[in-house]
Amino acid sequence: MAESLLSDASHPEMMGRIGRYDVERLIGSGGMGVVFKAYDTELNRPVAVK
């Protein structure tokens, strides 16, 4: 289900992409949404995306 939110990955080791974020893995999911560990390509740092 959560993977359907992602675009094609720009890097082979990533799950996919959401906007400017390269998604590495799913951290968790629940009734209010999903949280991904990702990399912000503009700020060049790891982030959590909900």
C-alpha cells in the first residue's frame, strides 16, 4: 500500500521518490499515515517524511 505513493527511484538502492525526497525505507505506518526514511536532495541530509 505505502509503496503505491512513490514515484520511480532515481537511485537503484532507493525504494522510490516523493517530490525532492529519495525514499530509502518504510519506518512505520498506522491510522494517521506512513513514515519513510528519506534523503532530502536539496538540503543534502537524511529526513523522515510523513
